[in-house]
Amino acid sequence: MIYAGCDLGTISAKAVLIEDGRILAAEVLPYKSLPRQAAGEVFSMALASAGVDKEQVAHCLATGFGKKAVRFAHGDAAELVCLHRAVRALNPAARTVIDAGGQSIRAFNIDSEGRLTASTANEKCAAGTGKFMEVMAQALEMPIDELSRAALDSTHPLSITSQCGVFAESEVITHVNEGRDRLDIFAGISLSVAGKVAGLTRRVNLNREVVLVGGVAKNACVVRDLERALKVELVKPDLDPQALSAYGAALLARDRDPASEA
Amino acid sequence: MIVAGCDVGSLTAEAVILDDGRILAAEIIRVRPRAEQSAREVMDLALARTGLSYDDLTYTVSTGYGRETIPFADHNISEISCHGRGAHFLAPSVRTVIDIGGQDCKAIRVDASGFLEDFVMNDKCAAGTGRSLELMSQYLGVDFSELADLAAQAERTITITSQCSIFSELEIMHYLMEDERPADIAAGICEAMARRVKMLVGRVGVRKDLAISGGVCKNRGVVACLEEMLGATFVPFDQDPQIVGALGAALFAAERAKRSARKTRVATAAAGKGGGS
């Protein structure tokens, strides 16, 4: 039996297909169109890469900020529930999970029985989010993945004093106008993001093993700075770190399907 | 006696020249990269308007974000005090002044003599500042100056739920993609701005009469929403509301000039007496 999960986040859509616990396809599509169109597109991408037809999918669950807009889903589930389900399947030893996404940052604990025990999330402010970094990369006029690789070598990170993304952007522009090295500026941004994520993570218990997911996990510079800030090694799951919630939704689709033999 | 006040903010700089409580000139410019450059330029403009030179200024007070780096200022005073003083001069019945600048938002309470009683300020988050309004207009694809006119054509108000200016970009983009009318979104932007300012004002406590200063108060959409939320009408100024800070600085300059003149007189008199005995 094939199951699907579709996650409509705030800046990208993700779809995962599974069969007998095996991942057939995991696709991530940053929004270029309406989220509800992107949901259809990313789902088609996953079907194509797995080589299966829509009709073969027994059950599909939607999650994320735009879950109600996934028209082909049979139901939906809360993002935290999906993420928790996915981490339990991929990293049973995880006791702390940090999810650093485009608009949301969250951290939660899982006990030895696999139960979710504490969770916290950012609410109103873009500080420390993927969107925050995207705005800064735009101000630096360089692709974010290039910046994050190159900034690893910066020896003089510039301090970014504003928490607010709008004010930090002005700070970045001032630094650029003063002729500062872009990599040193980005290294400073990375420290600011890591500091914000670490601060939020400390609101729950930092129990090993600590798993990092979400788009920010793809940013090598932030990952290093976050490891230094928390003084802990961060484990990355064996799946695209942006596709975890969609994977969890697919697993829940299987759990909830009455016809499932698994 | 001729004195001046110079207010260098994050987006604009203003200069006011006063002659015994009478406004001789008031100028506003968009800021230059460096505060001293902005100050010099706006003061040059004001002086040119009056045909005076720097030597004619008995005393100059600077204020605003760049106030500490103004070379021609004799003294600098916080913009909180200056806004309170300036507003009191223009409308003596005012007890609460809301100032929405480019990079901050303040609610200032003054007593019957225009002295500062209490204030609340937000300069950590862009929400509720001119910069945020400018950004949201930009996301909507209109100039900041056109936002109020657009909002006036609204049939309904689309609520912007994001508090963060960065998050509101996505929200506005989604509304546009869902074919919502730009005018209705513009009304939502004005409403969101007013909501944020109202929260701040609530923390200092509203005491009537109220007045509003700073660049954003030229946006009728935001002002109308704010008046409705606060259940009060702002006392109008007969001067450009962006010059209130610079005017307050000039009023402080006049006071300080008088005080130092008196001190000099007392000192001269004392010296004269000493010499006679």
C-alpha cells in the first residue's frame, strides 16, 4: 500500500510517498505560485519520481500552515504531531528536536517512551527564521547556500545588533556600503540566527540526542554556530530536513488507514 | 534672539529657526548616509530661507537618532523631551503626544507646562514604525505616499494578522495572489499599523488632549483608524507635524540661551561689584 503526506509550509510545499515503511519519493518545492497550486505540483513531482499513479495512493494526509488548501488530501494533522511521528521513525534515540523553518522555529522533547513532553515555538517575530536569512542574503545580493558555505571560513564575523529583520537589513546595507566583506557580514547573521534558535531551544530541556530539522538545517554555517552555542552535536535525519513533516503525515496516513495491514 | 533646533532621524532630518518664539524657517530633507551631513544640509536650507548664517544662531540644540554627532550644535537633548515640548508649544492643551518616526514609535505624556511625565517607546521591532508602513506599501506595489488614497477606496478591510513586518510580506503576497482588491489590503495595512500604535499608547495611558507627530501622521488612513480606536480626535497643529521634534529642540535652545545670558549678566554684575569695592 502506498501512502502520501503533503506539507504546505509558509515558503515551500513538500510531498512524501511511502510504501511498507520505505520512502519512495520526497520532494520540496519553494513557492512560485499559489500554495494550493504548489501542493498539486509537488504531489505530481513525487508521483513522477516514484513512478506511481495518483490512484495507487491509498490515503493522503495534509499538514502545515496551508493544510486546508490541499484538496486531494483525505484529512489533515497538526504539524507538531507529524514531525514527532517522523522523528520517532527516523531517529528513535532523539530526545530533543529543533525545527528551524522558514517562518517558524520550534523545539520539543521526546521521552524514552516516545511521548512528546514539552514544546515551544516562536510566534510573532521573524528573528532567527529562514525568512530572516533570506532577506539578509537578498541585501547581500548573493545566493544563501553560497553564502553559508563561504562564511564558514570567515574569521571576523561582524556583529549584527538588531533582532528585528527590518532593522538588521538596514544594518547589513550599512555594512555593505562601508565596504565590509560580505562573508564576514553573513557570518554575523549566522551567529544572530544561531543565537535566536539556541535561546528558544533552551526553553525546553536539551537532552541528547538532539536532532535538527527544517530548511535552516541545510545551512552549514548556522548549524556549526548552533552546535557551538548549544555545546552539543546536532544529528541530522537521513532525509531532506525540509521533508520531515510530510513524511510524518504519510506515516500517520498509514497508521490511520483502516485498510492498512502494516 | 535667534536660536535653532535640528532633528536628525533615521529617514528624515528637520531644522527649525526661531526668533523670540516666532518660527522663521522650518525645513525637512531625506537623510544622507551620515548624520552630520544631513544636519548640515537641512540647516543650510533653513538658513538660506531666512538669509542668516551660522554666526547669527545664539544657541543650537540637536535631537533625534543622530543628535550626538552634529558639529554645530551647542547641546543635544533626547527626542522624547523635544517632541513633548514642541507639541505643547503648538497646542498647549495636549497631554499625550504620539510620535511615529521612521524607525521608532513613541507615546509621550506631558504635564500642563509641557514637561515630560512618562513615555513608552518601541525601537526594537519595526512594527508600528514608518519603515514598516513603507515596506508594506512596497509589498503592495504602491508608493508609501499613495497608500492612504488607495485605502480610501476600500470596500472592506482585510486584516493583516502578522505583527512582524517581514512576515507580513508573505501575507500581503498571498492576498494579492488570491485576487483580493489592493484597496482592501491597503485599508488592512493602515489598520494593522494603527492597532500596533494603539497597543503602545495604551501602555503609557491616554490623557486628553492628544496630538500626533512624525512622518506617519501624514497618512490619513492610519490617523483615521487610530482616532477611531482611541475614541479621540487629534488636536491639529498649524505647522508640519514632522518638525515638532526640531521645534522642541529650538525651544530648548531658546531657554538655554536665555539662561546662559542671565548667567553672563550675573557674572558681569558680580565682577563689576567686586572691582568697585
